[in-house]
Amino acid sequence: MAAHSLDSADLAPAWLEIPADPNDLAPGLWPANTTRAADGRLSLAGIPVDELAATYGSPLYVIDEADFRGRAARTRAAFDSETARIGTSAKVYYAAKAFLSADIARWVAEEGLYVDVCSGGELALALAAGIPAARLGLHGNNKSLAEIDRAVGAGIGAIVLDSLQEIDRVADAAARHGVVQNVRLRVNSGVHADTHDFLATSHEDQKFGITRADAPAAVAKIRARGELKFLGLHCHIGSQIFGSAGFGESAARMLELHRDLLAGGDIPELNLGGGFGIAYTRADDPAEIETLAADIADQVATEAVRLGIAVPVLAFEPGRYISGPTTMSLYEVGTTKDVSVALPEGGTAIRRYLSVDGGMSDNARPALYGAQYSARMTNRVSAAAPALSRVAGKHCESGDIVVYNEYLPADVVPGDRIAVPATGAYCWSLASNYNFLGRPAVVAVLNGESRLLVRGETETELLARDAGLDKK
């Protein structure tokens, strides 16, 4: 078999179709205010993104502020509406681990959401940003004594207890500060989310929470400590979940436990966690938040009737759904390389490698999970045929891939810029200084104006941390 041309599909995954136009912007993947100008340049909120990269540096995270705020408000409205329909109310926490900065914390608070933090650092940032402690919740499977004490002393709204040891640790902190601390108990419902194994967090063989069998004794221990107020159970079945079936089954199991525990006292809430998925490629088809909220509410109401109990206040913790689609990452192409790959049936096909000025230090998800992303050229449009391309990073790792498979114009050359959409969750927050690269800046755009949210790190700042250099 003869070698194939650059637009060969032999190496492409089955879900990746050859586009009629490798410049088009797939609906649902890009921030809401993304457009292409008449000159072919990609713009966000009226600003050519190449101008942003020139101003703030590359790589660069760019957030559509209106889209972010809109998704936060839309999420809260969906759960408010659907829980009211079944006779209760909702608490919506933004999962700060997805992405957190001072401005992000303020945006979600201004849109009426609570904020969920899972470390002392996230707590410190939220408090420094002016978020009232009562609007915060603290997660974590190994909270330090100092983190617990700081949270209780600040007046945090709720702490999720993740182990039996934490019951006394939190109660003792509350006693020292002379307060009664609201707590939830994280319980594994046993429902396995239809997602990557590393992202499924509610099976028993993992580090989070306790089993349903152990929950009654844990709740009795909580209730025995007068310094604690038991708000209810908490569960989380995983991340990047497209439908509502797993949430419904998990809710049913948790409501059964909730009913059994009512014999020992009032339980005002049930936290069903987060994990609502988004689209990273054209093949992804996640449910909209209004559909998920309606389906979950229906399943909770049906189960409550079956069990003969009132529907508790329902809490949710979306992060990715709010932040993910609102952001794109910008890169500059440094080198291009055509690699001949042997095919199992014989012959070869060509994969084009486009190496950019970032990589796994600013987006570790492809290396961690094999996560798939999309990409488009930003500085121009091209009439060239689509070529199967792999966007690679600049790190000394063969697994340093930004986008595994995408059709981009065959004439992409060094100096062209590439944008990767849907990088607003678990990208900047997982960023590192591998190979001594500074973490990128984060910029927000709104109504034709940009502003810096997080400064990019410089080599000077990285070197300043090395105590060995003080000896010169």
C-alpha cells in the first residue's frame, strides 16, 4: 500500500470526522462570544486573540467573563427553579478546584453561588477576595489541623467530614473557638460514574469518604458532639458525566440512608455533588444544565414519595460546567514535523506534529487522563486541505500532548497561533513549572476590553525561590 497524504484518516479515531472547513468553529466548544473577523482572525468579546497574546504573552488563558457569569447564573437558576418545583430549595456551590482566582470567586458570589474550597490555600484566597466565610464550604480527604482550625475560626459555612478522625478534629476546633460548626458527612453511594477511572470518585476502593454501612455510626458520633451540627450527607459520583442516570441512582441510595438517619434527628440537607460534563470535541454531547436539574429533581421527588419523607434542601457543586467552556488557551507554533506512521494492515500514513510554546505544564489533562481537546488556527483562515495534526508541547516527555487528534489546515507554519477551547477547568489549576516554565497569565475579556486576572510567572520569580542561588 502506498503512503497516504496529509489528509488521510487512517490514523484518526473513529469519532473524528474530516471537516469540510478546517477553520470552522464547532458550536458548543468555544466561549460564547468567540467569532472570526472578516480578516480571518479569531476574536473573543470583540478583541482579536492574537493581540491578547502579544500583550500578555504566550501561552495564555483567556476567559469570556460574560459567558462565565452567564453559566454561573444559569446553573443557579436551573437548580433554584427545579427544586422549587418539587417543594424545596437549592444551594449551588462553585467547585473552586476547577479554577480559582480572586475575580473568579467574586464573580460566582455576585451571581448568587456559594464557593467550595478544598485546601487551606483555596480558603485563604476566597477569604482574601472578600467572600464571606459563611458562603464557603471546605472539602478534603486530609485536612490538616491548621486548615481545620483556620476554617472554623473564620466562621466557615460548612465542613465536609471525610473520615472518622475528622469528627473529633473539627469538634475540638469548634470547642476552642466557642462555636457550633455545621458539617456534612461524605458517603460513597457505590454508584460508578460513566467516566475515566481516575475521575470516578464514589466506588468504595478509593480515598474519599466512608461507606454507607459505616455512616450510621459516624452520624451518631457527630450528633454526640454538641459542638457540631449535622447538616446532612454528601456524595460525589465522578466528573465529566453527560447524563442524569448516575445522579438519580446515587440520590436514591443516599435518600434511603437519609431516611434511616432521620430517626436520630433532623437532617436539613442532601449534597449530591457535581461532575456535570462539557464538550471538548464535536463528538461530545453533554446534557444541558436545565435538563440535568429537571431530571435530578424528578428522581429525587419520586424517591422521596416512595420513602415517605420530605425532600431536603439539595446542594450541588458544579465547577467544570461553569468554567470549562468559557476559556481558551492560546499558543504559538514553533516547529512542524510530518511523521510517517506504519499502519497495521501495511503501508504508512502521515501525522503532522505541531509543537507549541506550552504543553503539559499548562494543561496536564491529556497526560493524566488521555483527555481529548480540539484546536483552531487563530491568526488567519486557510484554503489548504485539512491535515490530521497532533498539537504537542515543548516538554521533554513523549506524552506531552496538548491535542491528540485534530484536523487543521495543511499549511500551518511556525509563527501561526493555535487556540484550544474548553480549557477553563482543571488546566490552569493543575499547571506546574515542569522544565522551569512559568505558569501562564490569565486574562478576562468583556465588551471589547481585557484585564489581567493572574499574572504569568517570570524566570526571575522562579529563580528567586531557589535558596541555592542565595549563596553566590
